[in-house]
Amino acid sequence: MEKFWTVQETAQKYRISEKTIRKMIREGEIEAIKFGRDWRIIPFDHYRFAEIKFHRSITEDVKLMKSAQESIWILGINALGPLHQGREILIRKLNEGKTVRALLLDPDSGAFAERSRFEEEVQKEGRIVTSGRLRAEFNAAHTICYDITNFISDSSLFQIRFHREDPTEAMIIVDATSPNHAICHYNPYPREKQIRGLCGPNMSFSREPDPENCNNSEFKQCYDRYTELWEKGRAVEL
């Protein structure tokens, strides 16, 4: 049996801080046993860690969407996490007159098919098979978008587009055009095969009043990337 890990070993293995590891223990996300004044962690694999990070990222995204004062821009392969977990928030914001954009990967594109193979392909009984999970998640996300339109007074405030480029990141940008309180959560997709979701934790960039602040260049890159994909995308009617 593999020995227990220390907090320090776990932090080094997954390249996150010891403070974050202890927080994950307190919140029950990873199993650990109290050992004196510290913890001994029951080993877990990269797949479990990817799942933990995915759910942490979604929780952070929902909090960010709650803070929106003008707009919410969403980018993802299917954006099922923020659309599902943030459904009630999105409905409330739309009924308050805020605008929401959802930019998703076109399910009929070559990029979608390639990503499905990348995340899902496994060898089973001598054959290469895929589960169809990404398409099922996309269909669920599309249904949620349709459902949202049934509960808002002005459907023109909720815009959806499909893009066809290789998905490299997920983003949520709130109040994108505001000079003072625009914030972006940026999260790259994993490059390891058969790992779903995001790399997490979210990287957060904001538009700062100080033009020399390094956050501004990071935010601008995210803003420009989203805008480029949005302008290339095709509008979708629900």
C-alpha cells in the first residue's frame, strides 16, 4: 500500500500551495488523517485532482457572475458548469437588464470532434471507443440556454454564438467594457488525454486604473481573445 503523503509532498506533486491543500482538507475535498499537529493525506490520482479543481473553478465562477453589474461573457467547449450552476443567477441578471453572452464550440466542427477524441478515446476489448460525453454535455448546456429564455422578459439580452477554433481555454468575463471593475477568470484546458474539464484553479485578471499594472495586459489578452472568437462565431437562435 502506498504511504500517506504530507501536505508539503502533495503541494509539490500538484504544484499548488500548502495553504490550498489545507483548505481542501478542511472542506472535505481530499481525504486526510490528523497526525499530531499536521495532516497525512490519503493518496489520490490526477483524475481525482482534476475533478476537484473543476468543481472549485465552477464555484469561483458562480461567485464572479453574482458580482456582475453590467454584463457576463462566458466561453467554454460547452460551458455546462457555469450555465448549470449559475442558471438562477443568469436569469436574475438578465431580468435586471444585464447582458449575457455564451460562446460555445460548434458541435459540428472538426475542432469539437478532435476534442471529443482527445478527452474520451479509450481502448476497450481491442477497440477504440468514445463515450459521447462531450456531445451529451453540449446538448444539456443547449437545453439550459433554451430554458433560461423561458424565464426572462427580454430574450435579446441573452446572446449565443458557436465558434469553430481549437479550444484552449475557458473564460468568464464580467463587466467587460467597464473601465473600473472588469474581471476575467481564465482557465486553460488540460493537455493530458482523457482528463475532463479545466486545469484550475482559475487565474483572475482585472482591468486596473493604473495603466502600468501587469494585470491590464493579461486582461487585455483575454478580452481580445474572446472578442476575436465572438466576431468569428455564428449567432444561434434558441
